[in-house]
Amino acid sequence: TDCFNSKKGEGSLDRTDCFNSKKDLLDDGFSCPDGEVIGPTGRALPHPTYPHPEDCQKFYICRNGVMPQKGSCPGGLVYNEVSFKCDEPENVVGWRQVYPLRHNLVQTLDYLNWVFVKT
């Protein structure tokens, strides 16, 4: 199936044919792993997420468990592998090892905010 150039009468136009392989790769080489992912509630996740290997703010989403897509947490949040969502850095084990500079900056800004508000 040519997913992008098919025309009526030239075969299947079912777009699910285009994204039904677990072998789909992103430009950085990530592909969706085989198997179900069970979430914190004990149910299988329809669109499981996986941590990025080098950046705590980034993650991968596997649409319908097979189609990989990149995701990113909003500023100030990091991906939590336990809850499968973006979270406060303090709730994520190991975030200080990856972002020690950010941690120091947050502490400094908290201190400055305290100084200016209290005086």
C-alpha cells in the first residue's frame, strides 16, 4: 500500500495499513517495544509512553502500541516512568543526576523569591 499517493480504485485506502508495524522507527532509532504496558491502575495502556534515554523532559508515545511519536513535558516538568506522565522533578527518582544545574537554579530562584517577598 502506498500510504501517501493512493487514489480511489488503486487499492486499499485504509490508513491503518500504513502504521500497523512495530518496526516503524523514528529518526533517532526508537521503535515501539512488543507487548502490553500495564499502567498504575492495573489496566493496559492504549498509548504507552517510554522515557527518552538522554533527556528527562522528553519521552516517546506509542500510538495504539505500534506507531512511535516524540513527546515532551512542559517547562519545569520531567517524565515520570512510574506514573507514565509529566511530573514535578521532586517526584521523579534520579532527575537531579541528569539536571543538577537546573536543580541548583530552581533552589536559587526559590531563595531569591523568598528574599524579595519577605523583605
